[in-house]
Amino acid sequence: VLFRSIFRTIIPTANQYIAAERTHRQRAAAIKRNTETALVAECRKQRAQAVADYPVCLRYKWLRRDRRTDKSNIIFGQKFVEDALQTAGVLRNDGWKEVDSIVHEFAIDQKNPRLVLTITQAQEDENI
């Protein structure tokens, strides 16, 4: 495991972002900026170290309060996370050379919704 972090920031879904974009394009930009700023702050608070070995596998475990939002709508938030990881200096880029695979898992935790992100070297991940 190269990196593991728990994010408690509420990450917008695709539908939430699209709704904001339809009201005013700057509102959607503000959502992205504010979400990424909060995620970067969480990385820094956890003293996240830069990943040195590439390519990597990104494993997202989305723990949601309930099942009301479909999974494809939830994973839209991965772009906010990956951009924040770059800003925080954890990932140098989220391109094809750096990210070999992305895995999403989902579970329910009504009392403690969060995102658990684990980054491993691509060849370490045996489940792919």
C-alpha cells in the first residue's frame, strides 16, 4: 500500500453538479473548487506523502448513508478526489502513465459516511 486515506468531505454527485451547472456555470465551478480545497486540507491534515512508484491502482470504497443515489452518480466524485490529490502533491498526475486501474466498492454506513481511498502499485493489486 502506497497511500491510504479516509475522506469525510461530502463529495457532490453527478446530479448535484449538473443541477448547479444549470443554474449558473460559476456555481458549479465553486462547488468543484470548494470540494477540492476541503479534500486537499484533509490530505494535509493526515500528512499525506507523495506516491513515488508508478503506475498505481486507485481503490475507492464509498461508504454512503443510504442507497438513494445510484453508483455511477456517486463515482463522478472521483475526479474531484484525483485533482485534489494532485494539488496536495500525493499524485503527480492522473493520466494513463500514472493510473493503471481504478476500482470502486460501495457499502452503507448510516452513522459514518466517508470515502476510503487506497493507492497500491498496479501489480500489487491481485483483484484486478
